[in-house]
Amino acid sequence: MPPKRKSTTDEEDDEYRRKRDRNNQAVKRSRVKSKMKTEETQHRVNDLRLRNQVLEEKIYNQKKELKFLKELFLTQAQAKADKLVGINLNELLQDDGSDNDDEEEGECSKKRAKEQPKGEGSKSRSRR
């Protein structure tokens, strides 16, 4: 035997229909909002990719310029080599390929320490 249905009034049907309509409208708004957010995100990704390409190209050009300027400096310095006794310019300008400035500063300090004459150490040692 089929279950008995409660008799519903027109008011209950109208209330149910209003709730369903409100829910359907909310779902539509939510889907539109989600679609717009997805499109905005995709647009931002495309913009960032384009910006990244521009920056990568700028890095490439600056590396080329740096290489050119190093070669120009070496050419000029070698022309006046008699004034630069005891300095190996090629070693000084050698590019180790690292992009980390801290490492480069550390290596420059080590080179300076090696090039410093032994008599010019720290004063605290010479007093002992």
C-alpha cells in the first residue's frame, strides 16, 4: 500500500515554491560569481606569465651588457697593465655563474685576505 501523503494547503505549496525560487536564484548567483573569479584568476596568470617573460628578457640583456662591460674593462686595464702589478684582472672579473650576491661578497673578502701582505694582519696578533 502506498504511503499516505499529508494533505498540503496552498499556503504550504506557495511557501515551498518561494524557498525553491530563492534557492535557485542563489545557486545562479554563486555559479556566476565562481565563473567570474575563475576568469579573473586566469587573466592574472596570463598577465604574470607575460611580465615574467619581460623580466627574463631584461635579465638576459643585462647579463650580455655586463659581459661586454667586463671585456671592455679588461681591454682598457691590460692596456695600462704596468700600473696594475700584482692583480690578476681575469681572476678578479671571473664569473662563477652564481646569482647570489652574498656568496660573491664572501669570495671577494677571501681574495682580498689572500692578496693582503702577511705583515698587515690584525693588530691584536702582532702585540702577543
